[in-house]
Amino acid sequence: MAVSAIAAHKLRSALTLLGVLVGVFSIIVVMTAMRVMQSDIERQLSSLGGDSFMVRKWPGIYFGVSGGDYEKYRRRKNITLSQGRALQDKITLPASIGIESLFWSGEIKTRYRTSAPTVRLYGETPGSFPAHNWNLSEGRLLADADVAGARNVCVLGSGLATNMFPNRSPVGERLPVDGINYSIIGVLESKGGTFGGDQDNFLVVPLTTGLNRYGRWWRSLDLLVQAPDHARYDATVEEVRGVLRLLRKVPPGEADDFEIASNDSKIAQFNEFTRSVRIGVTLVSSIALLAAGIGIMNIMLVSVTERTREIGIRRAIGARKRNIMAQFIMEAIVLCEVGGALGVVFGVLGGNLLALYLQLPPAIPVDWVVIGLAICSAVGIIFGTYPAWKAANLDPIESLRYE
């Protein structure tokens, strides 16, 4: 009966459910797009290997840092190479410890090709490779002798190796980077693309080589620590924290003057930021749904007036008030759910256009689809109750007389 009543006035019903469609569409399209980006950014933030964490002067990722927070981070002492080496000597639990810094980003030219201007040059120690979960594809990794001798050698990410040396192995070749020729000693396995880019578009040189080339006095380094196993992860974090506080002479009772970041902490921080965005989008979309609900109430009141005689006949042959109320509430719910279902379909398709554009896996936010449809039902019940109550309380005799 509800579907028949809606179908009897197609244009009016279509215009009414359009408001619900827009409200649900605005929620689902944003949530789908954010779910696509979130899954890929989580993969991007998961730059550390299993059971690994990073110690650094600045937070790993942060949004909207206030002036006071910025000054607090800026005043911290830099993490130096000597502190990193002292940490390696003093702690016992970690499986590996690496020291790293990003030194340069730009364009590389060889006789074969020119790269995009986004190649990154990292300075590392041998312990960084297991902590980053970088596996060797061919050649060899950096050795302690390379770091001790500050040698001009490098290990390439697979993306950079494939781009700069197509159809041949780059091991043994020379690579000019920012005016310095580096001998290529190895290539890493691919980790795939991320967020429309290539996370294998980098090269690694010995940390001391980078410090000698780009300066060390003003630079704060990052420490990469890999726990021996998951069971001893927390113990490893506490040991590193205690030793580093001692090395950096942090007084007892004062907060750490460094940050400890893991994959989980960075992803949780990103999710905290996106949660605020989701709440904002939900509030804005709720305004559209409120307007749609008012439109539905208006249409249902018109429908009650038009069908007064029908209501009188139904009451005369035995329909009770609750039957009339159920009929009109169901019509409002069906009207909302049709609009909501269309909004979900268009929202998922629209959100996944971003995935198609960035060549990322599509996503369907099942939780928000369920929430969207539940909200539609709530809108139908809330805004359909008064028209239904009005219909149920019409006088049967006066309704039969209505022309």
C-alpha cells in the first residue's frame, strides 16, 4: 500500500525523496572517499616493519600544532649520531637499531632517463633495513664498513631502479645525485605504490656520507628500533626510553624530550584527525536530512488531506487508529528508504571515483551504509508520526462526508 501510494504521485514523490537522496549521498560519498584514502594512508604510514618503533625529536605526524607546541618541539635538543651509537652500545633487548635522516629530494638524470623531481635520498645505518622491513632483491645492503668509511655507495628502491635503468641491472652502475656519483651496490624489493605515488622511489646512502655532504650540526636524526618479538615490544620501548633519557640528561619527573612513534600510534593519530572531519561532514549532512524530513512531513500532511475519504472508509469497515498510523508511517519510511538507497548507491560510486583516479583499491564503508539507512528510517518515523497521528484521529463520519 505504501509503494502504491508513492507510485500514484511519481513527480511529487521523486522531488520529496530527492532531499533524502542528497543528504545520504553527501555522507556516503565523503565517507567512501575517506575510507579509500584512509586505507592507503594507513599503508603509507606503516613504513616500519613488524614490532618496530621510531624515536625522533618531532612527532611523526601531527595536524594543527599550536605555537606553544611548536616551540616546545623546536627547543628540544637534537638527536645526534653519538647518542644513537651510545644507545646501540647500552641496550640489550632490541633485535636491531638503525639511525637515519632524510637528506635530499629532487630530480636525478642518467644517460638512460630523467626521474620525476620526487626522488628521496636517505642516510641509514645497517640496522635500518630490518626495522623498515626493506628486503634485498639483488646485490647487497649497506655494511658497517660503508658507514665507518663514509663511502659513496647507495642502495636503490625498486621503483627508482626500474625507472633509471630499464631492462638491465643497476648493480655496479654509477648514479649521479645532487652533484655526487654513487656506486650502486644493491636494489630493494618493491613495496608498491601509495596514494597515487611510488614509495619505492628513493635511494639509501651511508648515514655518515649524508652527514658529511649535507651537514650534521643542525640536524636531528631518527632512531629506528626493532623489538625481538611482539611479547617483548613494550619492554623494549621502556628500555630505550630509560637509556635515552639518561643519555639526554632528562631530570626525573620531567616529560620525555623526544617522541616514540610506532605504526599504530601514527595511524591512531591520523584516525583522530579524520574523525573530526567525519563528525563535521555528518553534522552538515544532517541539515540536509532535516530539511528533507520537513519536506516529507509536508507531503504526508497533503496526502492525509487528499485521502481523507479513503481514511473514513477504512475506519468505517473496521480499521483501528493504530492501523491508520502504521499505514502512513510506513509510507514515510518507504519514501525515505528509497531516497536513502539511491543516495547510498550514488555515494559509493562517487567516492570510488577517487580510487579509480588514484589507481587504488575501491572501498565500501559498510558501517556508514548501515548508519545512513538507519538514519533514513529514523527520519521517516520522526517526521511521519504527526501526519500519521492526524490521519488516525480524523472523525470517521466527517471523513466519509469529505469531498
